[in-house]
Amino acid sequence: MKAPLFTIRSGGLSAVISALGAEVQNLRTDDGREYNWQGTPPYWTGRGPILFPATGAPWNETYTLQGKEYHMPKHGFAKEETFNVAGQTDDTLTLEYTPTDETRAWFPFDYTLRVRYQVTPGCLRADFEVENRESESLFFQIGGHPALAVPGFDKERAVNGYVRLIADKPAEEELYLIRAREQGCIQPGRFPVATTEDGLVPLCVDTFANEALIFEQGQVQAIELLDLEKRHVATVESDAPCWLVWQMQGVNSPFVCFEPWYGLPDNEGESRELSQRPFVQQAEGGQTWKGGFSVKI
């Protein structure tokens, strides 16, 4: 049985969200233009999952907690779980998830995960809440995976658009990348960002030869998609400390993902205690952690 779909709208913009994984299915203007990637085979079939309680992969898909080893799938499990409706208006939708016996075997905590979407003219906002219903601290990672359709895509064209990295950094400080390699975990080293003369990242096979472009340490605050003529398409904004820009490896792709992550995969060869995972987030006992992102068109 298909998961329920919910539509919210405001000012000529509508969003369709699935109860399965609280995943955005459509982001469309009243003139029929679709901004959200539609998961069309043979390309990536996702559309914008929520990643929780892991962003990326723990080494060997395991972590330890108080000396015990636990399995954790890549990107966690929330994307495969059905959320319940906690509230809906014409322009807002709040979905929430509480753990099951199965997911407690992977992540043995008592919590509520909420994702609240709001549509305003020209913008879709996603707000995350992780409510810790225990007395001890809760450690987790969480992230968005917004997927934007690349307008005018041609698989035979070498470059199909551009990415602008928006960073609040002194001019003398250059952005750098880190990279995932074995098991999707972080390899040693920092790497330069390959850009055009005007500082843009081209959407082409060479850009993603090492898979995702990964930015850490709050280097980036927003990422903008530009079309082939370098005109604005959409911008994703977030206060997340880490970002990924991702397309499929080795093939021109009709989508690009700008992913704000509150967390990163483990380093290669380093299976960690949960509280020591990279950029791990924390909700104190009885408290609620908040984060999120916006997609502006």
C-alpha cells in the first residue's frame, strides 16, 4: 500500500510530501514548473529523503554505545519509516516519527522526530525537531537531501548548469573539500574546489569524479543552482555545519542534490562511540534540538 501524500500551498507554490520518510515529492509553481527531482530511472530514484539518525555511513555500518556494538545503515532508517501527521494547515504540514521495536534495535532511545514543512511565496521551509524523551543525553546526526531538477538537461552536453557556493568567509580563505572513499567514509586530506573563472562549479562528470563535494566546519551557508546561462534556479539555505553537493558518478545527471547535514560519515577505518561521531548533535534529557533548511526559488 502506498504511503499517504499531503499537499500544502501558498502564493503560487505547492509542495507534495509523502508520509514515507517525510520525503518531498514535488515542489511546483502554479504555471506547472517542477523544481523537485522526480526520481526517474535509470537515475537515482530518491526525491529528497530525511537522513536520521545518521548522515552517511558509520565505518562497517556500526557504532558503539556504552561498550555495546550496534548496526546503523547508511543515512539511518527514518527515510524508510512511515511518519504520522501531527498537524496540517493550508500551507504547513508537521509529520512525526517515534521509534519501533525494530528501529530500537539499531538506536535504543526514546525520542520523537518531527519534520515541519511550510510553504510561503517562493520558499519551502523544512524544520527539524528531535525531542529527547529520556533523562540522559541523546546523540544523533540528521540531514536534508533536497534534490533539484536541472533545467534543460541534455545527457550529451558536457556541462548542464552551475553551482554557486555561498560562504561567509574572508576573501583570503579558500574553500576546501573533503572526500568520501571506502565504505562512503571520509578519507584523509583536504582538496581544492575546481571552479570556473567566475567562481562557479560546473555540473559535469569531472566535478563528481570522486562522488560528492563535501564541505565541513561551517564553510558554506547556502548553495545556488544556476542554469546553463547562469540564471538563478533555486537556492538551499541552512545553518548546518556540513554540506554535500552530489550527482551520480560517471554519468551526466538531470538532478543535483544540495544536502545540509548536521553530521558526517566516520573516517576510514574508525568505528566510533556514538557520542564521538563527526559533528554529532546532542539533545539533553527532556530537551528538544532544532535545525532545518529552506529551498528558495
